[in-house]
Amino acid sequence: MQEYRKILIEKDQVVPIAEKMKKEGRFLVMIHGYIDKDGQMDVSYEYAVDPAIESYHVVGQMELPSISEIYDTAASWPEREINELFGVQFEGLDTSQRLFLPEDMLETQGRGHIMVTPLSELVEKNKKEAQS
């Protein structure tokens, strides 16, 4: 079983850690973004540090430095995805075009936030429309 290490960091540590990992020949496994149980944005950077995955988490920040200059597409793609879906701004990252959402999509909750309709509401809406 592969070991997993979670390490909390500050945003000013993101680039130095990425540079250190790249210099050591470590792979960037993925960058994840999610809202934690306290409603805080959590962006994690996972690196392969055999025999473990080291996961560096920055919590509560909506602006972070991009590491795409260090890890190229391995970083730019997930950074763009997190920007589009959660509104996290990555300094130095080109976000002039969307990855998934249409360019003309109306954003109801501000930049980067998409509206998600719960399945129960969609089912109820479909029932009402079928009865009409």
C-alpha cells in the first residue's frame, strides 16, 4: 500500500516546493481543488515521493501562484480547471479561454462558479412539466 502524507502549507510555499520537487525529479501527480467541510477552498498539490504521495494543501486562499512554468501542462490543465469551476485565480496562468463551460454561459454566482441543480429539483421540474 502506498503511503499518503498530508502537509498544510501557506501560499508563498507553493512555488518553492514545486521547484524543489522538479529539481529532485519528482512527478506532479495532480492538483485538486475542493470546498472542505468548513466551507474553505482547499487546493492540494500531490507529488510522487517514493514510496509515498506527499499532498501539500493550501486552505482558504482564492489566489495562488501558478506552477505551470515549472510543471507545464501537468500543472496548467488542473489549474485552469480549478479556476473555471471554483474561481481560484492562479497568478501568471492564461485563463483567456474556458476548458469546459461555454464562453457565453451566464455565471450566476460570480466568476468561476457554476450553478448545480440538485437531482431532486430536476426530477420535480420534469414531473411538473409532464403534467402541464
